[in-house]
Amino acid sequence: MFLSVVIPTYNRLPILEKCLRALERQRLAAPISDYEVVVVDDGSTDETVAWLGQHQAELPHVRLVQQDHGGPAEGRNRGVDHARGDVIVFIDSDLVVTEEFLLSHASALQRSWQEQGNRLCFTYGAVINTANFEEPTSEPHKLRDLSWAYFATGNVAIDREVLERSGLFDTRFRLYGWEDLELGERLRQMGVVLVRCPSAVGYHWHPPLSLEQVPRLIAVEGERAKMGLVFYKKHPTRRVRFIIQFTVLHRILWELLTLGGLVNERSLRPLLAWLIRKGQAAWAMELLRLPLNRIGVRALYAEARAAGLR
């Protein structure tokens, strides 16, 4: 089994370095014959391309593919086009994996293929969120790390032929969000089964919350709303409405939890600042999710009204 790890990246050099060095430390055994890491640079304006060129000898498994800034969907498709493996592993460029990562995915895939008698499955590894840049793999697993997403490309592996039969990622998803779960809907319709692989662990690094990040987080909710509508237009089902929070239930829920908008990013600012000063940025982020969810749902309904949808 030859694995191709496909990683789109955009201006994430510091954590990308940790990501790639971890992938160079993989323990190999059957069923893996070899692997490669295909990094697709999405038009980065930092030193990503130069750094990769300077450290090529230290990263023998890494191959660089470059494109103009087109978003992660286009980047992942381009990575698959350049990949040589019969199994594709997708991770994000801010994920730091353990030494057993690829072997865990490969073993779980092979076991599932044998049990099912076909290759209609993908493995979904564990993602542990951390703000610890120096030692990301020291983070313990937390309840909020659990995810029920189907084909979230932060940590999945799939047979290449099955993936290509699905049609790959829809490149209309150029902004933030939903391109992976939309592909997941098509895989589900093909009868592709999710196989959980908790031993394939990746530590998803993100900087601790600061108040300066709040405007960008609000902007991301607007992008998610636009891409959520693209998702729903392709799959106008109750299931997708629930995934993207395009339901009356979600509107009522976030209005109630934010007291009709009284709990917002401005009214929470003193409390958020206090939590951040106390070293509780993770809890500050969880609290901020209340108004962010309300903003996202309202933006989605506004996009739907503009498009003539209800």
C-alpha cells in the first residue's frame, strides 16, 4: 500500500514545519510499502515555498505543488492529481501527527476492506485541538474534541479509486467551510462507510484566542454562510439543513442562548479579556461561540432570502 498524504497550505509556515517533520518520523510496517507527502501551496505570501526549497534534504518524502490562491478544495484536487499513491490521506497543514499515524490508517483500511469485501470505506482519525505550539502532542483528549462530522478532511484516508469516482472536491467552495462535508454527502450516496480510527491521532494547533481575532472570526461566519448555501443548493435535504444550521430550531436555539443578541461579542468583551488574562483562552472561545453561531445562522438566512430560498 502506497500512501499519498495531501496537504493544502496557505501562510502557515511555523506550524507546517512541525506538521512535515512529524510526517517524516512515521513508523513503517505492513501493509505500507512507502508514502509521500504532497504539499500544495495555495499562493502563500510568507516564506513557505522558500523554506521548503531550503530544507528539501531534511524532508525526503515531501513534494511541493504550487498554485495561485484558489482555496482548499482546488488545492486538494491538485494534490490528488499529482499524487502517486493508491490511498489518499488528507490532513490540514496545522495538524501534528504521531509516529503511528499512517500505519494506523493503513491497518484500519486494510482490515475494513477484508471485512467488507470491497473498498467502499474511509478511515477517520482522532483530532485533538491544542493551542500549545511548543509541545502540541502533549495535549490531552477532551470531550469537546469529539466530532460526528462525515468526511472532515482534517484527518481521513480513502482508496484513491473510490475518491476519484466521487468526483473529488467541488471547486466552487472557494471561501471557508463545507467543501469536505459536501464531498462526504456524495460519498455517503455511493455507500461509502465511515470507519473510526482513534489510534490515528493528529493534534490540531490553533493560536489561543485573542480579542484581535474576533473580527476575523465574525467574517468567517459570513463565509461559512455563503458556502453553506452552495452546499444546500447541491443537496437540498433535511440532513444538510441540519448540518449547516439552516433550521428554525437553530434560529430559536441561538436566539435563546444569546438572549436575542444581548450576549454578543461586544457585551462579552470584558469577560473574554478576563478569561484570556487568566490563561483560559479555550473557555473564552467556547463562550464566544454563542454569538458566533447566532451571527452565522442569521447570515445564512440572509443569504437564503437573497437567493429566493426559505
